Amino acid sequence: MGRLLATISALVALIACSSAEGSAEQALLDWLEAGGGQVHFRVGRPCAACERGALASRAFAAGEELARIPVAASVVLRGGDSLAEAAFRLLDQLHSNASFRRAFAPFLAAMPAAGDVLAVEALPDGELAELQTPALERLARSKRREAQAVYSRHKQAAAWLSLPELQHMTSLVRTRSFAKLLGRRRLVPAFDMLNHHEDANARVADDGSAFLLLVATRPIAAGEELTLQYKAGVLHRPDASLLLYGFLPPAPESSATLLSAVDLPSFMAANPFKPSDATDDRSVPTAADSWAARLVMLGEYDRLSRALAAMPTSAEQDKALAEGAAGGTAEWRRRLLVQFRLHRKRALRAALARMEAAWAQLPALCGPPGGCAAHAGSLAVRPAVASSAPASPVEAALGLLPPALLTPLGSAVLWGWKVRQIGAAPLLAQPDILVPLVCGGAMLFMAKRGGLRMR
Ligand SMILES: *[C@@H]1O[C@H](CO)[C@@H](O)[C@H](O)[C@H]1NC(C)=O
């Protein structure tokens, strides 16, 4: 799977016109057909500016077969949960088993080359820094370490193994394999040519015997792009799709300003890419009818504006880089990384703008405009307070609180909000949750001790 890049694009053009006898791509089709397989799509661009994808070769009704691939033509991957280990086992088979190598030669020859895919495992620190997103860079480095660890473990026994080769195969396994097909993780020829879509029009099935099937989930017009849902509710976040599959989600209006997973309040490094809403409506607090809700909004505003401020280049610089970068592998990869950070900046700015607009609708938090500016200084970069409506007693009281008290108070409110957002269990992994929790606990403990002594 994975976004169809240069290599595959060439491949599929061939499927379309089958004028490329002797090519790796034609060999793949011939091989599939010889095994009883059928492929009713070709590769091409659904529109001039679109990425390449699988295009239906005729109209299909819902439930109709789009392709059938012999189970024997799929490659079963072993190695448990570790993709790098699975990649090593595959390379090992290819190296040591001549009949395996012969059997799958047409499939493997049609796989993209290392220069045509973005392999997180192989990205050096310098390129990772282009993301301007430390949380994401850490995740990428941990994937790189995983591949390096597998390499170190096996290099003694497998002198033929090279790290770049393992990194490339690991990325192919991650982006193109199907996790649970007939009980196994598998690479499946032809199915791996379909792009991802949240609302896909194809799904994978099996006929209980010797074939894996690609089936239409709804009526499909001739020439329409066929898509699969790689992972439900995850890949609409640009950092998830980039890190897991090496592409950025196509940006329809709905996702053009969708926050990255790392910027969601529920983000956890231990489980970074979990399904999330299709919009940011629930993640960006804009309802602020109580003082507690306002503290949440201030806290989130503060957090997201700091994330934006920490990205060193301006959007204009990024745009120039993304447009100016010419061809070549390194350039192509760099452009993708720059496009990611552009998207992230746009999404952060949009989230901040929504909070500012919501804030402007509210009566002032602390009485007359500017009344509590001095106190709020430690809490947040405050959105401009527009209204001069009289403050409620709670708000007036809040305005009298010293900042030192306001910050733990804000943390506590944020904490309550996050409990509602993400549930209690995973909260302990988050420093902004853990710190107020530990401080609160310590204060309670001391208060209790003080009370005991007084008695
Ligand atoms: C070698 O590959 C063939 C063809 O896939 C397979 O049947 C056989 O089990 C493999 N041998 C070993 C030792 O893995």
C-alpha cells in the first residue's frame, strides 16, 4: 500500500496499455493471470493534479469483484509484531531460499525502489528536523532504533545484510502489508496499488478457498479511483499518514486545517496514532460559558500557540521551499516534510483563530477590559478581550486571585477536561497532568499531616 509514488506510477501505466511486454510490471500481471488471478483496474491519475491510483477499468455494482489474487501469490510475513523483524525474515528467505526467490520474483521486482518511498527508518536527524515537530521526530527516531536493533541482532549470522536494505524492506512491509488476512500479515500483489481513503469504495475479502478478493463496497463508475481504508480514523491526521505510510492526506476542505495527532490534547507518545474524530470540534475548546471552561480555553490556547511559536520558519519560507524544490529523491522527500510542517502551521493557526473568535464573543473574564491582564500573564497568551460586560462574582473573584494560584487552578481544570476527553487510565503518561496531580497530592498530604499535628 502507501501512496503510489513514481515507481508504481510507471507500473500501472503499463497495466493500462499492456504495451510493455518484458517489463517487471507486465511480468507481474502475466504471473498473476497464470495463477488464475484477475485485475480489473489500471493505474493512472484520476485528475491532472492528482496522485496516481488504481482506476476502475469498467463500471462495477456494489459487491462485485474488482480483482482476485491467488493466495499463493501473497507473501506471508513472520516476525510477530515487529515490522523490522518481519522485514528481516523476508530478506533472509530471499537470500537463502532460491525457490522462494524464483517463486515471488515478479512481485518483488515490481516493488518501489528505496528512492521512491519515504522510509521513516532511514531518515537522518537532519531530515527529521525538517518536520519542526519534536514529538514526531522522537517517534521517527524510535522506529529507526528498532530497525537498527534488528540489524545488530542479525548481522553476525547474516553477513549479507545491510542496514539500508533492512530499512527499505521495513518501510515496504509497514506501508504495503495487510495486517490480518487469513490470519497472517501478508503482502498482496495488485491490492497494494490502491490508495487510502477514509470512505473507501473497495475492501479486501477472501472466497474461503484459493483467492483473495478485492470487492466494491458501493457502485463504482468506469475510471473512478479505487481506494481502501488502510486504518480507520487515523490517517486523516497528517503526521499519522506521513509517519505510518509516507504520504500526506489529500487535503479536501474538511482536512485542510486538521490538527496533527501530536497536537491533540489526547496525544500520548506511547500510543500516538489512535483513531480520532474527523474534525477538531471536540479537541479545540471554544465553548467557554463558565470560568472553568475559560481556563481550559486559555490553557489550550497557550499550549497550541507555544507549539506554533516553536516552529522556526515562517509559512512564507516554507511555501517557497515547497514550490522551489526541484526533482531528485532528496528533494522529493524534503518537499514532503516541508509540506507537512506547512499543514501543521496552518492547522495550529486555524485552531487559535477559532478560539480567538469564540473569546471575542464572551464578556470579559475579570471585570473591565484589562482588569485581570496582570493576573493572567502567567497562564496564557490571552486572546484579546473584546467585551466590557460586567463580570459575574465568580469572575470578579477570579480576577483577584494571584497568578501563582491561578496556574494550579488552571491545571486542575485542564485535568478535569482531559479526563473527560481521554478517560482516566492513560493520563499518567502526560506530564501536564502528572505534575498537578503529584503537587496536589503532596499538598493534601502536608495539609493532613499539619492537621494531625494540630490535634
Ligand atoms: C523456500 O521457498 C519455498 C517456496 O516459497 C517454500 O515452499 C519453502 O518452504 C521454502 N524453504 C524454506 C526452508 O523456508
